Amino acid sequence: MPRFFVTKEQIADGAVTLLGDDAHHISRSLRMAAGEEITVCDMQKNEYICVLEEFLPDRVVAKILSQSK
């Protein structure tokens, strides 16, 4: 499962917004689709299992399924 690193500001309302190179990598390089899972880590050592939900030109939004330290 791919792992991405984000800032705490990218996590809100039970979702993670991936921007820039990460969004491009998910949608273009990895060719992932809605429903696939990724792991997201914030800068405070929290790890989130997320499911991809929305692909926009400048960002990808994933719903948080679970969180662990």
C-alpha cells in the first residue's frame, strides 16, 4: 500500500487532502482509482489508513478509515 506524508493542516473532517506532487503521483504515475487504499503519515507520527474518494485537477481527497500511532 503506498505511503504518503502530509502536514496536519491537510487533515480535516475525517479526510486527507493530498496536493501537488503527491496528487500527481497518485493519479498519474500510480494510476490509482477511487476505492483504493493508501497510508498517510502526518508529521506527528500518526498513521492513517485511507480510501481514495475524489480526484480533482490539483488535489486528491481520501477518507480516513482508521488512525494509529
